[in-house]
Amino acid sequence: MYIHIGADVSIPAHWIIGIFDLEKVTPSSDTVAFLAQAEEMNRLDWMTEDVPRSLILTSGRIFLSPVSTATLRARCAGAGFISKGHYEYRKR
């Protein structure tokens, strides 16, 4: 099953390792270095010219998407990719 992640791009659901909300994350120096290294290796894909709302981590690429994490999660659930028993982190 494919998941639409924005900008007319869809990826196979099984590629997705994690979806991170950039609106709620404070970037650390490690995160900045990780993204800089991905960009140097040509593995960082910007799906928007505006400020991205989510980061989608796959085994081979990182996508910065304008689509919210809630929408991406709903798309994954609708595709049967997220089911009961999967761990979901919630900030308290």
C-alpha cells in the first residue's frame, strides 16, 4: 500500500520507519547534524518550499513534508499499516 506524503509523492507504507512532528520538536544539534549529513548524501527530500510540518524517516531517505503528522497517521491507519499493539509515543 502506498501513502501520499505531499507534493504528488507517494511511498510504500512499509518503507516508513517513523513520522515526526516538526511543529512540536525542538531541534537539537544532533538533529541538525543528522539532517545536514542526509542533505550532503543527497538523501533529504523537501516536499515543500514552506516550513515543513513533518519529517518522514525511511531506510534510504528523509522526507520533509507539508502534511501534518495526524493526517499521515490517518493515511497509514487507513492503509492498514498502523494497528493495535504498535508503540506510539505521546508527550505528557
